[in-house]
Amino acid sequence: MVLPCFGISQVKNVVSADRIFAKPDKNAEFEKALSAHAQKYHTGNWKWRVFEIVSGPDAHGYHITEGPNSWTSLDTRGDISKEHTADWDKNVAPLMTEKGSSSYGVFNDELSNVQLTDYADNIVIVHTFLKPGQIDKFKEELKKLKAAWVAGNESVAVYEAFASGPPQINIVYRLKNGLKELEKDYRKPTKEIFETANGAGSWDAYLKVYADCVDSRWSEMLKFRADLSSK
């Protein structure tokens, strides 16, 4: 009885994300320092994937993801070395603005149609904020949307924010074939794909539930920066 429970508790499905911003006149120095820090101090479980934020309210910032890990591994990580902290404080932090944020996201494999680590270099994140008490209802609707992603051959990862502000689900469209996936004629219209997967009239029904559950949303495009990430 103990071993299965222990195995479940060790699922590596937690990703931490930090958003940081370089001072306008220090961008080249900042990228050099960030790259050196990531490659020296973030290896193994603590690897970094660094994205440049291309559009949206955080455009020109950097989105750093660490993991995936389990909550237990995060709990037993221990103190970061003094050398690690000193490198950040001396070489990276002075080149940053005060703007920034930190959050945790838990990968939902039931709602996603791609494996957590099946990454893409170009992604679109839709930040979806739910009304109080509506998250479970919305997740049921996302199962229908997942069927449409499968039908449309899209690669989509779904994360639930944890202890990181208001109730939020992040839908991450991984553009495995690049930005050409955004072309108008690359896929059939969303409504047509959705109703192919879920039946006639299902799209309008989905939009009604969406309007009832969602408080607000916004989206952005990000590009993976291998040169700034862990090796």
C-alpha cells in the first residue's frame, strides 16, 4: 500500500516560472550574465528553459521555467549555495528592473494532448482566469476542447496555477511546425474542428459555458532561447 502512494506523490509535474526584465541599456550584458548563470548553476532537476516574451503586456521580458519536479523534490532541495546566490546578486540582479513575478504551475495530463517535456521552440500562452467556484466546470469543457486539438493536430499543454494569484489555467499552444501554424489557412476554422470532434451545435454551447466560467483572459507569444538556457 505504501509504495504505490509514494510513487504517485513523486510525479514530476510541477514547473516553476519566473519573469524578469533587463534594464533597457543593459540587454546584451544581461543576456550574457543570465546564460552563464543558467549553465553553471542550473543542471539536472533544476535545469532552466528560458523564453523571450515576444508579445503581450510582458513583451521584451524573459520567462524562465525550472523543472518539472515533484513537490517533494522541491521541499528537499535544500539551501542554494552561497556561491550560487552571490553570482546572481552580483552579476545578474544589478542588470534587471524591479518588474517581475514568480509562480508555480501543475501540468494537467488529462487535459493536455502532449507530454509535458515534448517541447516546441515557439509557443502561445493563453492565461485564463476563472470566476470563483467555476474551475471544475471549466475543466470539463476543456476536455471537449482537447478533442478539438486532437482533431486539428495541435500540440497543447495545460497547466493549473498553484498558490500563484487568482484561479488560473494556462493553455500553452506548442507550435511544433513553427509560426506557419498561425496562418489563417493552416487549419480549418476552430468552430468547424470543434464540432467535428464534439457534434453539431457544440461550439455555441461551449462558448456559453466559457462566458459563464471565465473572468478574463490574455495571450502572448514566446520564443525559446537555447543560448540563454541550461545545457
